[in-house]
Amino acid sequence: MMGNRRFPGRLLPVGRAIWAACVMILWGAAAALAWENDMKIAAVVENEPLARGEVRQLLEESFPGKTIPPEAREWWEAIALEQLIGRRVVLKFLAKEKLIATEGEISAALKAHKKKGGSREKSGGKSGDDDLKKLFRWRIGWKKYLDKNLSAKELE
């Protein structure tokens, strides 16, 4: 009977269920804490919050599959935050200049992205689509601005 009291390999069926429940609760709490940290506000630009999750996501896109050393993380987060703030300001300018991406253009870019097999592993579903729409809104709007204001001759 003593063999059944060992941890965790030979637990009784009820003990295994309790063990599994505890692990699931702790895992859920860790996921909720990570989500909460991502939802914290890093900055407010033009009365719109910019979440820490957006900063984290930009870093993940900039350094795919790499780990940023802890001593450099704060510096890279500041760079990413500055870039995202700049994007928000430029998007406001593009809206005033009527150079923003249309919903049709964004939907087409999203469909093309998914057709190529692209996805956001960390944030799936509607949240992932919303993040991609923000990214495409930026890319399409910026391209429209460059197309309008730069000619091939100016690029030479």
C-alpha cells in the first residue's frame, strides 16, 4: 500500500485527478497572468491605449525564435514602444491625408496572408485577426503614402 502514496507516478486514481486539477488551475492562473500583463497599458497615443502585448508582439516578430537577454529586454521594449507610438501618429496623419487602407484592402491582405499559410501562433482567432488588421492597416497606408509622395526618380 505504501507504493500507492508515491509522488506523482503511483498515485491513486483520485489522487491523480486532484493532481491534474491542481496543475490545470496553476497553468490557467499563469496564462491569465500573462494575458493580464499583455493587457496593461504601455502608452496612450491620441487618446487610444497601446497595450504591452503589442510591444511584446512586435519584439517577437522582430526576433522570431530568439530570446532577448534580460539585461537588453528593457532597451528593446523601449525601442519597440517608440516605433509603435510613431506608427499610431503616422496613421492619424494618413487618415487626415485620406491615405488610409480601406476595409476591402485590409480584408484582401488578410485573406492572402491566410492563403499563404501565415498565422499568429501566439494569438489565434479574432484577436489574431485584429492584430493582423492593424499591421495591414499600417503597411497599406504607409505604402499609399510612399506611392503618392515618392517617384522612381527620387529613389535613385
